Amino acid sequence: MEIIDKNKGKRIVIDPISRVEGHGKVTLLLDENNRLQEARLHIVEFRGFEKFIEGRPYEEVAVIVQRLCGICPVSHHLAAAKAIDQLVGVNQLSPTAEKIRRLLHYGQVLQSHALHFFYLSSPDLLFGFETDLHRRNIIEVIKDFPDIGRQGIQLRKFGQDIIQAISGKKIHGVVAVPGGINRSLDIPQRDALRAQLPDILKKSKKAVAIARDLYLSNIDIHKNFGFIESSFLSLVDSKGALELYDGNIRIKDKAGKIFKDQLDDNRYFDYIQEEVRSWSYMKFPFLSELGIEKGWYRVGPLARVNNCAFISTPLAEQARKEFIQFHHGLAQAPLAYHWARMIELLHCAEQIENLLQDEDITGNELVVKGCPQEEGIGVIEAPRGTLFHHYKINEEGLIQKANLIVSTTQNNQAMNDSVREVAREYIDGQEITEGALNQIEVAIRAYDPCLSCATHAMGKMPLKVELFDHNGELLDTKIKSSV
Amino acid sequence: MPQTINIDKQNIPFSEGQSIIEAAEQAGVYIPHLCHKAGYKAHGSCRLCTVTVNGRWVSACTEPAEAHQQVENNTRELQSQRRAIVQLLFAEGNHHCPFCEKSGNCQLQAVAYSLDMHDTHFAHQLPQRSLDASHPDVLLDRDRCIQCELCVRASQEYDKKNVFALSGRGPSTQLIINSESGKLKDSQINKNDEAIKVCPTGALMNRSKPFSIPIGQRQFDKIPIDQQNTCVPDTTEAST
Ligand code: SF4
């Protein structure tokens, strides 16, 4: 942490932010009276995937882009694969391919949600936001709450087991190929996963109860913590049900009314734009129709559970009803993300159970052929929210243009605003306590941001370079504009 | 009584006209190599199969086996020299195993693992090399080419086509295509050609079924190259 006097105002920097995926920085700008003027979440990592896949053969892309992330590589693999299916002219996969990809996706969401809730966030919720930093980690959770700690580890492991069984590796495996998959499950693998199901379903159900109870245990603080109001964007199926793999876009406004429904996700560029700001590598997406100021929105578990009319699996649907009833139709509190996240985890466990009973997952029809096209778009609900992959290729099948809008990016404005709200509440003048520092991190962490994923673009961000001498005198400034 | 050579204190029979590496392969003794393949004319360019014969350094693929040769193969010094050669190959090309389709079926990668190579050690040269994706079924990614000329030999000797050649000198050496445009699409290449199957890296690939071999079923996923019966990877499955 550093505190810098800058002109008349003061700047407080929190760097780095811990227990989020990647590296970010927060700057709080105070006015002359030491009141909070502005809060900024800076993303200081730089990745550049959109640029360096240019010129590569399309068939490699689903394997390259999953390297964006070590937490949700499967989501990138599958979003890219869906786009590549379009490039090879396939609109409908074989039942085996579709179900194997879905099974993989549910395994991925389950393991990512378990990781985030139990490993990254439960220490804050169980020990309290102001508890000594050294206590707030999964090791201490295992010591003090062994059942909860073990539960998190087992749930995550089950998700990883599914990923490994299908894609060959726990991280960065390969299964999706143009128009399908390269293998289905064999019977022993399927049976080994099936055997774990009763325990996993029990633990998933309990995970919802833990998240709910922790949220309600301190409801007065939790419901107002970093509170902001926004609209929500997510995929739903044709009947409005929660859909994680393939659907159409629904947007609800901040009052909970459906603002847009069943938008074609392949036309995302008609209604979503991205703004670039000089101080962050992460862009700011917004709904074109509402403009930069009013058009920002949230994605992820809270958006999905808020947006859907129902969940197709019974246990998760029951949990959703309780969640929605408690929030009178729409939850806006950032900490409610955790509860929603565990409802989704339960849904994934139920979906995995359904798929493991389905004969198609051991089928042989793996790949479908089609008539190649020059453009492909793949949209999926990744653990952290809606993920867009868009590619254009030339006549040789080499990538000409790529556009990725990742989940964390779409929560960018919301994270900045939640940080501002928390800082207003907990930062007093230039005093910044360890507890207050973590309050800010807790607000960011609620969104489960993946800062590595969010900074994949290259060549588009404005860059400001300043040259100082040893006395701190500014010698030169160069600004590279964003256009 | 057959004549023998001695490799690392083991007597190995050979027949007249065999090279040291051929005799070794026949006896199931692994000598690391990249530009050599059984049934192909010796090339002697990669130097990975360097052994000592009666104390003298020679390449096992070009040195004829002769009775009573005392050959040292699996020594610390030779393995360390071989590791340095493979590190140089990685440093002077652009080999990105994490997204290369050949990963797991790649002889360069497998040799690197068997030589216990953990990094490239030498600074990456990051050469600018072009990709030829003009053919619908065959991809040439020069970034991954180690200039072993196996494809050149296969195209001439097996496919009877003469599609490939090396051109240029030193760092600017590159694989060129024998066609009017210099592109694969105007050459005589076919996706089933031996020239594609023989490539020890992901430089020449059949494009028609990308990533179709699952992880776990690739040639070197389970058994390291130095413990596989044949020293010559069968890439048929990988590239068809
Ligand atoms: S393309 Fe493959 S076979 Fe041909 S020279 Fe390069 S590495 Fe050797």
C-alpha cells in the first residue's frame, strides 16, 4: 500500500489485490478534504491473445485460447470450439459430442465455483472481513471448519475429475475439435464418476446452505456491502430457463423487468460495445442502446440466477426460488453472488448426474462435417459470466481477426462502483487499516474476477508513458491513443 | 558366429553394411536421433546420435558398424551434449508445445523429455518464418521445422515427387516448395504422402482431422521414446 500526495488531492494505492485470479491495483482519489473522490480498479496485466492468434490456423485456436487462463480454460476452449463449429459450417453437433461438451462444461463450472467459494471467499465470510490477514485462507478454514474445508476440496476435485476424464488433463486438456469432439467417455470412467455422485449431490446441496446461511448471518452488513444497482445480462434457453452452454441473451433492467429477451447471441455486436479507458487494460462493455453512462451491466452467477425464469433441475430450482423470494424478485447485493454461485454449483451437480445416466456420452459419433464459412461466433456462460469468442478467417483458414469479450470485463464498471461504495464506507481520510483494505478486496472478490482473462486484448489499449528524473520531475509524456 | 560391436558394455550383433545406429536399433538399444529414420539414407545433420567409438566422436547414423568397436552411448557427457543440441533446436525455432497438435506425438518433444531438458537454456531467436496454409489438407509451419530433410528424402525416395528442398544458408535456411508459386497448393503434395508422416515435429501436418488423437492415446503419452521398442515413431495415425 502507498499513499501519495498528488497536487491537492491524495492517492491511496492498494497493490496487489490478493486472492483474485490475476493481478490488479486499486487507486482511491481523495479530495482536499480527504473525502473519496474516485475509485479505480486498474488492471496492470497485459496478455494480448487477440493479436497473437492472428495468422494462426483456425483449428489450433480452441487449444491456444484456453491458455488465457488456468482457472477456466475449459470455458475458453468451448467458446472457441463453438465459434469454430460455425467456421466449419456445423450448426448441430452429434448428440454424443454435444453432451460430452456439456458434461465437461458443468464439471468446469462446478470446480471453478467450488474453488472460488471455498478456497478464496469462505475465509472472509467465516472469519470476518477484518480478521487478521494470516487467518483468512483455506488452510485456516480446514483447521477451524474441517467439514467445510474438506467439502470444498472434494467438490473441486470432482469437477477436475470430470475434466480430466474427458479432456485428458485437469488443466489445458483437449477434447473439442472442429465439428465435435475427439473422444467420448469409456464405461469405466463413467462408472467411476457415477460412484461419486451421491456424495457430491449431498455436498452441493450443503454448499448452498452454507453460502445462504453465511450471507444471512450478517444480513444487515452483507446486503449493503458494496451495494450497487445494475442491469443483468446472461444466456437463457428458449423458455427462459438457466442455460450455461448454449442459449440466447436476456437482459433485465435494475428494477428486474425484462429489457431484452431472446437476443441472438451471434449478433452481440449489434447491442454490446466496449469503451477503453486510459488507466486500465480492461475494457468497459456497455449496451449500445443505453450508452456508456447507463448501459453497463453485470454478468455471472448473480445475473444468471436473477435473469432466468426457472432452473431445469429440481434441487437448484428449489434453491433459486428461496433466493429470489428473499430478494423480492431481484438481488443486487454483490455478496449475494456467493449464494447464487452455490445454486449454480448444485445445478451443475444435478446436470452431471443426468448426463452420466445418458447412453449418448459413451457414443461413437464424434464429429459432424459442414460447409466452411469465414466467420464464427461462440458464446457460452463461463463460471464468471457470459463469454464471447468471435473469429474471422481468410480463404486459407488463417485467423484474420479475433474479438473476445470475457466475463470479468463485463463486470468491470460494477467492480469499480462496488469498490467506491465500500471505500466511502470504510476509508476515513488517509487512514487505511488492514481491515478496510480487505473490505475493498472482499467487494472485488465477490465478482470472482479473473484478471488474466480480462486483459487478453492487444493493440487496442491506450498507453500513457511518463518519464521522470530522479527528483520526480516529469521530463516527457507520450500517449498512445486507443484508436 | 555373428560379428559384434560393444555398446555401453553390451555386445551387439551387426550385419555387413549396417551403421552403428541400425545395429543398435535392431538390438533394441536407443541412441537419440532426429534426422535418422530406418529405411532412409543416412543424413548425419542433427548430430544427436553422436557416440564415441574407441574414444573418437562420430555420428552413429553415418558410421559403419565394424567388429570390436567399443561404443559409448549413454554417458553423462554425451547426454549433456545431446541436451544442448536439442535446446539449441528449441531456441532457434518457434516451438510452442502447449498448442501444437503434434504434442505427445512429436519426436523433438519426446527426445527433449528423455534427455531431461527442462528449459531452452539459450536465448530464443524468435525467427520470422512463414506458414504455408495454401493447401486444403496439408499445413507447413516453418516455425517448427528443424531442417532434418526427412520430408525431402521421403518425397524423393518414397513418394517419387520431389516436393521439398532446403534453401538458403545459416539462419536463413528454410524449407521451400517445388512449385511455380512456391506454395503447397500448386505442388504435387497429397495428404497421405510419406513426406508428411515422416516429419518428426509439427512442421508438416495433415490438416483434415485436427487434434483427433485424444491426450492419453498419443505415441509418447505413456512410454518415453527411449523405452519404446522402435526408435522410429509411427506417425501414421497422428497425421491421417
Ligand atoms: S518439415 Fe519436418 S521433415 Fe521436413 S525438414 Fe522440417 S522438420 Fe524435417
